[in-house]
Amino acid sequence: MIKFFKKKQTLLMIILVAITIRSCKTNNTIDCEIKTTEGSIYVELYPDKAPITVANFIQYVDGDLYTNSSFFRICNPANEADRKIKIEVIQGGFDNEVKDLPSINIETTKLTGIKHLNGTISMARDKPNSATNSFFICIGEQPELNFGGRRNSDGQGFAAFGKVIKGMDVVLAIQKQKDTSQYLVKPIIIKSIKRVK
């Protein structure tokens, strides 16, 4: 029962943050530093375009829940060779549900207008409305991850919510790490993700 109320309270917080973000001025951005053992990646988030998704990500950031998580999965031409629809991304967050907050509704690229281009940060998911903490960063243009794209059979695509503004060299370095079936042999530790003032 206590767990149920905590989940309801967290969901209410996400909704309140999203409402606050939506009321902010147009073109507002939130900058964050993703500090890893390979170096830092700086991203800008678009709360005016993807308020629910940004509010969700910021809940994890402000709660220090990404501390000691990792980039644990990579998709590159070699390990995607057998896939019909190929992509290039690095995926980070938690590879389990231990620190998951409630899942959020998907804000598709059709709704937000944020496409999966080089450096786009987006939420990983299974079925629609199942995204929690796990996110990915695109390497190159990835149109099959947009609404109507074929990477996911439901055609909803993924919820893009920002882009890398500095540190794509770190993203590329992570993508070059040794993997087994797309999972890194030695995950790259995310020391922290913090807002940049």
C-alpha cells in the first residue's frame, strides 16, 4: 500500500513539473552535463516541445538517480549487420528496474517535431508508454526512430527530447567500445548527470 502511494506521489510530481515547464517561455532549454569515465557529454533539453519527457528525465537528474549508472549498450554497423532496420546509438541509464519511477506517456516526434538527428537524446522503451529511466543518443540521422519509423513494429517511434551540444567525441568513443551482442563488455560508468547553471 505504501509503495502504491509513493508511485502515485511520484507520478503527481512529474505531472506538476510538466505543467510548470509548459508554462515557461518559448525556446526555454535545460542544459545538463552527463559526466562519464570517458569524459563529459553536454545536452540541451526542450521542455517547451517535450514537457512530459523532459520532466521525467529531470526527476532522475534532480534525484541523483543516474549517479553510478552507465552506458551499457551500443548499436553500430557491425553489431546491427543482421538487422533489417539498422540504427546507430549508445544507450544509458539502468539495465534493470531498481530505480525506476513510473513510466510516462510517449511524446512522439509527430507531436514534438524533434527528429532523431545526429546527437539527439531520446527515451528508450519497449511498448508505447513504457519509458522510465533508460535513454539513448543518436549517431547520425536515424529516421527509423521517428514516428512512422520501422525500428519498432508499433510505428510510434521514440520520444526525442533534446540534443548533444558538446561531447559527441565522447559519444563516438563509447560507441567504439567492445561489445557482446550489443552489450558493452565493460559498461561506461555515468558518474553523474547534473543540470548546468
